[in-house]
Amino acid sequence: MGHDHEGQRVSRRRLISGISSLGLGGLLAACGSGADTSTGTTAVTTSTGATVTPEATTTNDLTSLFTDASTCTLTQTTTQGPYYFDADKIRSDIREDKKGVRLRVAIKVQDSETCKPLPNAVVEIWHCDAAGLYSGAEAQSTGAGGGTGTPPSGAPTGAPPSGGTGGGGGEGAMADLTPTDDKRYLRGAQVTNSDGIVEFTTIWPGWYRGRTIHIHAMVHFSSERVLTTQMMFDEKLNSTVMAMSPYSEHTGRDTFNDNDNIYDGSMLMKVTKEDDGYLGVIVFAADSDKDGS
């Protein structure tokens, strides 16, 4: 059974109505404060003039994956890195034309205080391609891939764009990027369903100097950024994938989980083989009211 369901996490009816043109700002407004109390969302007007009410759906086989997930420990916050920006892509399949090993990502978002699922949260993910390039910043990340030395605070080499400071640590350590090209591959956002779950189809990330293989994630709730973190993979699986094409064309990897300055065991995804690729599952416990607990 394949799982390449572009658009099925948001129903075909809503896509036809124009949700694909809604954009992240409109989606945050629809899922934020002032939303209908019975549904958690509110109708908004898209860039095409259509009025839609975003409602997330996921494939039926996902909920069971999180049966043993009951952590209330606040997920560790990390730097967003120098290459985050609002890509304005509300979609589940973020691959576009990028080649690589298929990876289905399932994320469950819970409230860190109540342990209950967090519905109508907006989850964004973004990562580099098999060659270590980021869309919207290909020129900068090309320089990073060919740089020398150890990048500061886990960031790619070279000066961070758009006023980024290169400092590691928590959310807000770097400014949002002003994109320098019109590419948007391997970036997207989805809305959590009633079980707090979102699903994406992507490829296994590549690598660049100074960082282990990772995926960035950001959770928005009530129009606030309530969690910025990263997802990582077991090194045995990384080695298996990196030996395949097109990853094998990018040689000289210098940073692994054990010498990455951001890596933490809690960031490891639970990964299983699936069809022609892999399924990665993780639970985020977000501080939805931002009171520090």
C-alpha cells in the first residue's frame, strides 16, 4: 500500500475550495484565537477570494502508532537555524521534484501540562535535500556545504542570512530568513487533527558540514510559536540511506549524532521500514500557553 497522498491530510473538498492558496498566515488565523469553539477553527478568505474552514485529517492507520506515547515532558527547544521562513505551503507532500528515499513523517502534538492531544495546532517542517541544500537559500547553503572548519552553534558555515546571529539554543536565537530564491521544496505546514496528529511525505534529509542529519519543526498554537525543535535519526539508518543514490554522491560527512552540538536522544524519531521507504514517528509536548511548563 502506498502512502503518497498529496493533499489528503486536508480533504479534496477543501483543496478545491482554495485552501491550497490560504497561506500560513491565513491558516494561523483560522486555527487561532477567535475560532469557533465547537470546531476550533474559523472561516477565512483565501488569496483566491474563496471562504474556507480548515480541518485536518490523517490516514486511519496513524493513531495506533502513538498508543505508547504518553510523555508530558516538555520537548526540548532548539534554534530554528538560519534557513527558516514562512514558505506559504500548506501541504502534506513536500517533496516536489526532489529525489531521495521516501520518508513518511507522523507527528503527534500534546500539551506538556495536560498530556492531552493539541488539535488545530499548525506544524511546519523543513529540511535540506540529499545534497545539503535548503530551498529559498540555495546560494547560502551551497556555500555551507563546501565550507571548512566547524560552524558556530550547529549552523551551516558562512554568515547566517537576514540578521541571524549564529547563536544556538532556544527559539528566537536567529531571525527569520528573507528567501533569496523562489524554490520551496522540502517545506510545508499541516494542521493537527482531533488526535493532535499531522502527517507529511518527504525524503530522508541529507547533511551539511557541522550538523548531523535532521529535520526542523515548528509548532504554532493560537497564532503563537509555542515550540521550535528538531528531529533526528538512528545512525545505523543514516548510514544505510547515505550509501544509496543520490546521497552517496555527497561525500565527506563530518558530523554525526555523537558529535553534534544540538543532538539529544529525545529528538530521535521511531523509524520503521515501510514499502519503498520509511515511516518516522515522534511526539512533541508543547507549552501551548507559553507559561514555561
